[in-house]
Amino acid sequence: MKQLTAEERTLAEGADQQAMLDRTLRWANINSGTGNLAGLATMAGELANAFAELPGEVSLEEPARVTAIGADGAEVEKPHGRHLVLRVRPEAQRRFLLTGHMDTVFPVDHPFQQCSWLDDDTVNGPGTADMKGGIAVILEALRLFETTPQAAQCGYDVMINSDEETGSLSSAPLIERMATGKFAALTYEPSALPDGTLAHARGGSGNFSLTFTGKSAHAGRNPQDGRNALVAAADCAVRLKQMQHRDLPINPAKIDGGAANNVVPDHAVLRFNIRPKTTAAAEDFATDLKALLEVLEKLHEVSIHCHGGITRPPKPVDERAQKLFDLVRDTGAALGQEIGWQSTGGVCDGNNIAARQVPVVDTMGVRGGSIHSGDEFMIVPSLSERAALSAVLLSRLASGDVL
């Protein structure tokens, strides 16, 4: 383990916890649920002002077009908020990517809207851990990093998207462009456990909507003339579950459709999620799903339209990624922080970054827990802990053959 140099110790001690806390609380009191476009615009403005303190150019990028399937089977466009981007020293040969998200899972009408203190070191609030505290850590870590001579040797991009909680569909092309060619990436989701444990390898995730179109008929007079879309959808759900195996959890989640009891339903929509643990499992599923739908169309004499797909590829940890994990662990140890890791079935933007063959650690944010619930909390001292960790880590990544 490399001990801290005098310069690194000074760097770590410079983290301004009160400034980070003030920002986190102010941002957490702004509702920025993924569907609250006004709240996201307010949040994006706050972030643009905050990140303008760093060198480089801040911009708000337009979201890519995203569609979804409604309960009636119609494809509808889903609006999204803009994504914040900061580019610093784009001409540098060695460049990093730091990412976060400004959206939360709490809509504007959710009762969980304000912060409150649980004790002297713990604050309860929407997005405090996931991940407005993490955004505060990014800003402070980069502020500290910019005071070092190593900073001039490299460049970096920051991307804070507005739709991570719903799969980053409108920011996926942006993530792909920004990740390409980067030396390493850090994503500021909260730690996997309150003790600071990092998420290691991740499975992937895909969401699908299957629209079944049959033929309506009277259930008593001429049912033989009908083609029951609801039965076809139910049959599909059962068969999908039977396709599940160790490397491919499958969750049929919802069926929309049906009609009056005396009508053969001619319409249904089946929604399901898959969690492929390997790239091979994801590729095999695409082939198997196509074959299944062909069988069901012939058997039930219906047509089936597939919408969606795998939006989070599986994230294995290769040799370079493991070196980055080791560097985070060793840097933490030098700072007196014990950091381990564990694999998880959860997904995040780290999956998309890793798909570009970029080593990434994607739980560099604050320590906390109970995310996605009204009990979400952030451990306040972790603001300065994680900012110090990232600042020293960036200075080490900026110089030498560390990966």
C-alpha cells in the first residue's frame, strides 16, 4: 500500500464538509423526480452554477428521444430533462469521466420532500444518498484536484444525467460518447452498504413490452371466431418464466388488457424485466425470445410487437477494472478508510460505461442507506471522507502507470 505523501495529506484535509452538506441539503429540498421536468430544470440550473466554479465549459445537453408503450399498446413519446455536462481540458491525452444523476425516484406529489436530522451524523432526506450527496462529492473532489500540479497533466468530463432512475434511456447515447476513450471512470452512486462497501461486478437489465393483437368476438355466440390476446400474453408470461436460469432471472411483471366478460379480448400488453448476469446470457435470450414469439404467434394466431430491450449490459470486472478497484482500496487504506466490495444484482450507469471497455468504480458516493424509500439517509461525515478519497485517487490516476 502506498502511504500518503505530504501533498496528498494536505489535499485530503482540504475537503470542506460544511459546504458539501449545505449543497446537499439545498439540492435535496428541490424535487427532481425523473418525471418532474420543472424540478429537473431547476436542479440543472443549480448544478450549472455550481460546476461553473471549475475550469472548462458547462453545457446542458438535450435528451435523446424515448418512447414507451401505453396500456392500449400505442407507442408514445416520453419527455425527459436535460443533462449537465462539464468538459475540462479536452485536448489532454489522459482523460477521466465522472458521472452522477440529478433525478430521484420521488415524484412531485410524493410525501417525502424535506430533510430532517436523525442524529448529529445522519440526515434523512430525498436523494441525500442517491445521489445529491454524491454530486456534492464530485464537485468538492474536483475543486481539490484542481489545486494539484497533477491536474494540468490530464482532463476530465463530468456528466450528471436526469434519467438514471428510469434506466438512462434519454442519456445512453451521451454516456456512450463521453465514456469512449477515457482512461478511467468514477460514478457516484452511494456505497453498496453503509460501511462504504463498493459494488463490484453487476448483472445487466432489460425491460420489454410485448403487444399482443388478436381478434374480438362474442364469448357466447361465436368465441371460435375470436383470437384471445390475453390468453396469448398469459401463455407468454409462463413460458418466459420457464426460460429463467441461474444467469438469467426473468420477471413477468404486468399484463394490461382484457375486455368485458362476454368479449374475447383482442388486445394485451405484457411487461417484463430480465437480469442477465453474463453477456452470453443476454445474447442467448435475444435469440430465444424471437423463437418464442414466432411459436406463440402461430399457436394463438395473434400478432406480437416487441418494444424495449437490454439497456444496462452486464458489467464484469476485467483486469484493468480490478486494478482500479485495488487502487481505490489502497488509497482508502492510506486515508484510514477500510474499503471492500461485493457483487450485486443492481444496475446503474456504470454498466453502460463498462460496455465501452473503460474501467469504472460506480459507488464512489456517500455512505448511507434505505434508498428509494422515505427512510433514505446519508451519513454526513462520509461527505468529506469520499471527497478526500476521490481527490487523492484522481491525483494518483493522473500520473504514472497505475492501471
